[in-house]
Amino acid sequence: MNKIIILFAAAFFLFGCAPKFIEKQSEPLKQAVYGVNDSLDKGRVDLAWYYSNETTRLITPPAKRIDIKGVYQSLPVTNNATGSRVVILPEGLKGDKVVVSNTEEYKELLKNKDIAKQLQDELIEKNKFTDTVIKQQQTNEKIQSDLLLAYNHAQEINAKKDSAIWFRNFVILGLLVIIGGYIGLRIAISYGKMSLPFMI
């Protein structure tokens, strides 16, 4: 009985808001996933890194993560470092010039007005998307909180019903004992084994 009430309350809550919730939640995820894909396709690893990180804020970690390991190249013995990480790019980026963010080469790029404007526009889009992710996280938390409240409310209702059922059972049992006792006394009186003035 407990499980039925709880499941009914949870199902009622979920079916009432699930479609809207799923649709709202899926849009930022779609944007982020395709943002990563399109960024890599255009050679924009910096943006792919950003959108990938934002995606992980919307999705809980999987039970079993894919094991990804870095590749390290040994350095000369004269260097105290044990190795240097190698950044491996897909074949589609072969021949493209690699520029690291916030380096002198990157600053040279910013001197080009078109590139500077493009990067500025992308920064605005990134900030907008960050706001979208934050709002979605807040929505997710509210949904979880509402679901927990619905579950607790169902538990309270169930506890009250259990209490009422137990009370009813005790009343019925008490009445049965009284009726049984009365019948037993009547039978005893009928056979002359007992004599009670008020029951004659």
C-alpha cells in the first residue's frame, strides 16, 4: 500500500511536469554537445573545451566513465621534468596553425579587427550560455526539491492512513471482544452456570 501511494504521487508529479522539464533541460545539452562538435570541426579547441566543461555541469557523472589518458613524451635526461604532455589533434586539423590562448601569438591575432570582433562576439555568447546553464541548474534543483516534497507529502498521507487503519482495526477488535464476551455470558447464563441479575 505504501509503495502504491508513493509511486502514484511521484508519477502524478512527473507526468505533470516531465515533458516541459525534459524539453527545457535538453535544449542546453543539445547546444553544448553541438557546440563541442562544431568547435572541433572549425579548429576551435578553446571553445570545445568551454562547451564540454559546461555540459558536465548539467549531467551527473556516469556510473562507469570512459578511461581517457594523456600522452606524455619523455624529455632529455638533462631536464628535471619527467615528461611533457602531447596535445594530439585530429587529422582534419593537420596543417592548421596552432595558437595558444593568452600568448604573444594570440595577442597578435587580436590586432586584426575582424578576429577581435569575432572573439568578442563569442565571449558574449559564452556568457549567455553560462547564464543558461546556471538557470537550468536552478531549475533542476527546484524539480528535485519539488519531487522530494511530493514524496514526503505522500509518505505523510500514507502514515496517516496507516494510523487510521490501525485505529479502525483496534476498534473492530475491541467490539468483537465485547460482543464475544457478551455472547459467552449469555450462553453461560442459558445453561445455568452463571446468574447475573442485569442480564436476566
